[in-house]
Amino acid sequence: MPPLRPVPPVLRLMALVLLALLPSCGTGPRTDTDAALNDFRKQVDEALPAVEALMGVHRDGPVKVGMMTKAALGEFFEKSLEAEYPDGALRKRAQCFAEIGLLPRGYDLAGGLLELLEEEAGAVYDPAGRALIGISDLPRERKRAVNDRMILAHELAHALQDKLIDIQRQSRLGLENIDYEYSLRAVMEGMASGVMLAYALNLPMNRLPDVHSFWRENLARASGGALSRSPRYLAEYLLSPYAEGGAFVQSWLRANPGESLEHLLRRLPPSSEQVLHFEKYAEGDVPEEIDLSGPGKILPGDWELIYANTLGEFDLLQLFRAHAETEAGAAGMAAGWDGCRFEAYRNGSGGLILLGSSAWDREEDAREFSGGIRAMLGGFRTGDDFTVVQDGPRVNFVIGSSDRILRRAILEALEKRGRAGPASRARPALRSDAPPA
């Protein structure tokens, strides 16, 4: 079996078309010369049959292709970010993550993503236009790498995925569930990267060596430029789907010998927990639903709900790794996750309160998480402005208010809400045609 070799330096992160799942906002690709477009179309048509065979997924016709200039691609990415994250969602997410130390205060998340996209992208699959887009005016050394059939195989894999699951719709489902957003990208990128390597090495998907080690070693070696300047959480959020997602896909192939990847696309994992722990996926261990309706009403009238989302095991793992107080025990503090939801409220003077609740498999898991988040917040935040309370396998928290009476009232409401209904463990595993929990 040919060993997996390091990616040539000229490729850098070309395999990482970092947000290929972004929908466009209806503007079609701008074509360059007919010769460049025809050459690109020929390369795509030549690679498509092999990619179809590797995935066990077949199209009814050729893949639509287009060309863009580098400048037009930048405009495309900017409009795509605005379309996928409306109403300042990325800005609000960054503000909330700054409160717990996942991102620096004042960090421009949209700007950071755009810088990464514009620097690294060499070809893009556009789910909205159902088109594979090449870049017409890349420097010669970049073009030589992008035209490599490996990159085409990666993007063609996204085109075949889109045929089955409607990537654009799935991406919208992730807007209010960051954890599902991660798990979707992990399957999409882990699968596409495996297809790319199998295509390059002329191997079936189930014969590839350990892709997790391969990607971790090569991405660490290749990382530079905008990626090296990015906050640790953002860099890991972008890189992990290739490594951990690739490992998940390999585990699925081992557990389902002879099955095509179409079957995996028909049963997507609903959480990062299932991606990080394949046995959870095999068992159908879906997250518990966390209902936060009610506790926020205790806040005074000038407080307004501005953002709500889910924190998954991946997010909590990165959170604990980001702080010296919890870095060593991060994996144990995030393990046993069974759901975590938070809401953010802002008042007229600019104050921000985060309230949330998390569910854990066992009281021991909840106790470890509770101790970890207290230690992390105590080392990161100044003053007495947070409370964390464990209630059996639940851990509730309020962050950002120095009013102890108010925090206690919110926590009492969270405790009552947590006991209001049964857990939803018995639900069947999520399928790709159903929204995530």
C-alpha cells in the first residue's frame, strides 16, 4: 500500500476550500475566456467518473462549471457570508465567544473568515448555483497546484454530496446550531478529502491509511499566512473537519464494509460528539433537547435577546484548551456531553448576559464539567459576575451579571425548566432529510 506522503508545500491549504458550504446570493459565476473555461470543463469531466466510483454516488449529467477572477471571488465570498449569516450573526457569535474566552474581544469574525477564504481558495463548489468554479487569474505557481486533479476530485465530491443532501439547506440548519454546523462540515470535508487522497493514490476509500494523522501532520506543517494569525478556536474549527471528519468517515467505512458513501450521507451525525466518538454515532446517541424558554423573562425589561445557539463537545473542548487552568484536563471536562444551549441578552447600556444549561450522560461528567467551567471562568474573568450550578446530570450557568440575586433567580428558573420534561434519548438517529435537534 503506498504510504501517504506530505502535501507538497506549494499546495499549502489548497485542499482546504475553507467554506465551500457557503451559499451564494444568486449571482452566477463570471466567466473568463472561452479557452480557460473549456479547459476547466474538460478536466472536470475527466475526473468525474473516478470520483463517482469512489463514492458510489452518480450524477444524471455533467457538473456545471464556471470561472471567476480572483477579485470577483472575493466579492462572491463577501456576499455569501452576508447571505448565510444574516442580521450580524457572526458579529453576535464573536461577542458571545469573547465572553468565555474562545475569541478575543472585538475580534472581527467575518473579516477573519474572508481573509482566510480569499488567501487560500483555489476552486470552489457553489451549492446555490450547483457549479464548480475555477479561478482564472491565479499566479502561475498557484494555478499549477489548483489544476492538480486532486483538488478537482475534492470539489467534485462536494458536487456529488449536494446531489443527495442539498448542502445549502443543511447549512441553513446550522445557523442556530453551531454544533450541527461543525458535524456537517466534518462529514463533507472529511469525505471529500478522503476521496481526494484515494483518487491521487489510486486506492479504494477503504484502503487508505490513517487520514487523521496525515492531515494533522500536514496541516500543522502547511499552516501559515492568515491561518497562523487567526485565533486558535477559528483555526481549529476550520482544520478539524479534515482530520477528525476524515477519521469519522474512515470509521464509518470500517463499520459498513461494501456500503457506498451515499448511505452515510443519508444518515448524517447530528452532533460533534458523534463525529469525535464514532461509537456514539453507531449507538444513535442523539443530544438531549435543551429548552430555555422562560428563564430569560426574569431579566428586567431593558434586556433584549440578541443571540441563541448550541455549544457542542467540540466547542467545549476548544474552550477548555484555550485556558491554562483547564488545558490539561480539557478532554475529560468535555466528555460525556449530551447537549448545551445558551442565550445572550443585551441591555441599553451595552451589558451582556449569557445564560445556559447543559446536559451530561452521568453526574460524574456533569461534576467534571462544572468544576472545569468554574476554574476557567475564574481565571479568565475579573470580578464576581458568574455562577455555575450542578443539578444532577445538569449544569446551569449565568455569566456577565454582578447582581447575585438576579443570577440566583435565573438559575432557579433554569433548574425548573430542566426538570419540566423527559430527556429525548429514545429518539431515532437524525437523518439527512430532518432538521437537527
